[in-house]
Amino acid sequence: MRRLRRGIRDESGLTLIELLVAMTLLTILLAVVANLYVSAMRTVGLSRELTANTKQVANAMNETTRAIRAATENPVSGSIVNAPRSSRPNRTTSSSTRMSTCTPTSRAPSSPS
């Protein structure tokens, strides 16, 4: 019985070296986990900013596309309205060919006198 009691006494508790090693390993593990957490939070923030910027650029491109498509039907003063390419006058076309041209909207159409 004495031997059994001595064996229990000798092995009870941890030594100071064992505690220091365990604390050092735990500190290293916590530092790695904290570093991963901070990196993940930075990445999430950058990802949110990138998503917001992408949405803004997409909206701007859609608006630009809409404006360009709408501008193709707007008549310009002195230009031919909706004339096909083959019938547009050029240097080789005779002057007797009539095509409608756009007149500015600020002036009233002139009447023949």
C-alpha cells in the first residue's frame, strides 16, 4: 500500500516546465488563429468594397449603353433622318435625289412665298 501511495504522490500535478511548454504552444496556436481571423476580416471588407464598386460600374455602363442607344434615334440639324446607307448622298450621287433632312425644332418651318 505504501508503494501505491508514493506512486500517486509522485505523479500528481504538473511540473513548471510542462506548464510553460503547454502555455507556449497555446500562445502560438492562438496567434495563428488570430492572424487568420484578422486576414479573413480584411478580405471580407475588401470583397464588399469590390462588390460595391462593381455594382456602380455596371450601373454606369448600363446608363451609358441606354444613352447611346437612345441617341441613335435623335435627329441632328441638317442630317438625313433614317436614310439607309446606300441612299445617303455622297460626291457621286446626283443632286436631283431628294431626301428628308432634319430641321431644328426651335424655328418654325418656312412657308414658300
